Amino acid sequence: MSDQYITVKNVVLQKYKIGYLMIFMLVLMGGFPVFAASLPDSQELIQQLGIQQQDVAKLNQGEVVFFNVAEGDEKELAAGAAMYFPVAPSKMAGIIRSKGLVSIDTEVAKEGVIPLQATLDAFKGFGFKAGSDEAANFLAATPGSQFNLSTEEFQVLKTTSSTQPDASSQAYRKILWQRWQAYRKNGLKGIATYDRGNGAEANPGGELRTATLNSKVLARYFPELYKAWLNYPAALPAGAEETFFWRNRQVESRPTAILIHRIMLATDAGELIISRQFYAGHSYNSNQLTIACLPYRDGSLVFYVNRTFTDQVAGFGSSLKHSVGGEQARSEMTKLLKNMHKSLK
């Protein structure tokens, strides 16, 4: 193995070890409501996802099984996994809901629900530690990859006074509120790009559109929800329950703000969650995740597809970065699913 490969591998493993754990936990720990829809049964979904018979045997033995998920963009890391849990979907959902996120993922510092008619006060729980390097760096931020902000947001920071101890937190709260408002009003088209400097941009709205267009299972079994998700704020189907969250979580040893839009559906056949992170403060651009929890044997099968977009796997050496990132993703998914299995006992 070459020194070049080892160096790139170590860098990518470090960057994605936390990221993939975060992305799965942030969404799955949210719980499941109840309403009627048209999820397939486990056997049908196994076939649709291309899970081989030898892997079905592994599922029956309680092992984590991975399936291929096509990537539609150079910046995308996509992965799919499934695991059997010896509890019914409803009981599993209840356990997940009662345990909550913070008790399982200690990297989450704070989180809050954003009401549909939110004011700036809805974000008052978010903030940097007063006097921290991160707070000072935020106010001094310039276009690049240190913070995910638009050209206009960087300009606002230039005019922000740093005389107050919580000036950086106040400025960030306003940015989060405005980004949430823009998404609520215009959906994916309302997501401002990230200014990378020298005329370069990252486009999280376009990335999430790509992720949705590639959500074949969602399009096939929930066409109305698929269209609403793609064209949000189009009206959601009857029974769909949406929730918005902000979260402050350590990513790569730094606090980061995350804005999440989640829709939850339940049917007599099982549970479905779709979620998109339409803003992330740094390290990655956006994320979309789909989870199905279906009855299987004497318990449940959990299937999930994770699509993350990051500049860190694009450009020179992209194939190697994708390969190493995927390797680490599978490792972290395995650890997390097994930890969840333990928590259900």
C-alpha cells in the first residue's frame, strides 16, 4: 500500500468517522407517528434494493447487511444498510422515542424544535461558548470552507460589532432563522449557496434535489409524498407530519449548527422517515436520509439510505476519497446499528 494512499485514507477516515455517526443518529432517534400509506413488505423491499440471498441469511442471523446506492454527483457519498431487530416496529419506535437522542449521542450539545410560525426566539438556545475561538473565528470568517455561509452572510458578519460577548451567537441565530424562513417559503430553491471564495460555490439546494430525484423507492411507493418533497413547500399528503429542528453538535471537534426538515409516516405495514439537513455549518454541505422500519419474522427490518454531499470527496483523487469514505461509512453504520441493537434489550 502506497504512502499516498495511507495519507489520503487517514485524512478521510478522520473527517467521516464523526460525520456518518451523526447523520444517522440525528434522524433515526426522532421517533415514528402513525398513519396509513403504502409501504412494501420486507421481502419486496429486499428485492427492490438488490439484497442478495446470501445476505438475507446474514440478516436472519442479526448481522448488518449493506446494499448499493448509486451516487448521482461527484460530491455525494451514498450508502445503504439493513439490520434485523427482534422487536415489532411499534415497540422499537417507542423505545427509540423514550431514550431520545442526547442519551445516545453525547456529541449533541443542544437541540430545539422550530415551530411552523417561528420567530427569532425559536433559536435562542443555539450559541457558541462566549469567548471561544470558534465564536471569534465566526465573526472574522471570510469566504472559503471554514464556515458554510453565503456571500451576503459573510458581508453581514463584516458589519457585526464584536463588542458584546454573545455577538457571534446572535448573528448566527439570525442567519439560521433567515435560512429557515427562506426554505419554508421557497423550498430547495430558497437554500442559499455557500461562498467558497474566488467565484466558487457549493449548492446544497441542488444537491438535495439530486438526492430526491434519485430516491427511487420513495418515488415508487409514495408518489404524492415524493412530489411534495421535491417541490416543497407544496402541500404534503394527508397524514404526513413534518417537524423542523435546529441542532448544535460537535463535528470534527467543532460546534456546528444544523437545520433539519423531517417528515414521518406510518402504515399498518411499518414506519417511514424522510429527512433532509438543508443547512450544516461546516464539514459537509447537505444530507438526505430515508428510513423504513418494516415487520419481519418476529421483529423488524430497518432499511436506511444515507446521501451526504461534501466538497471533501470531489476533485483530485475523488475515486480514492469515495472508496475510503464508503469504507468508513460502512464501519460506522455497523457500529451504530449494533449499539442500537444493544439499547433495545
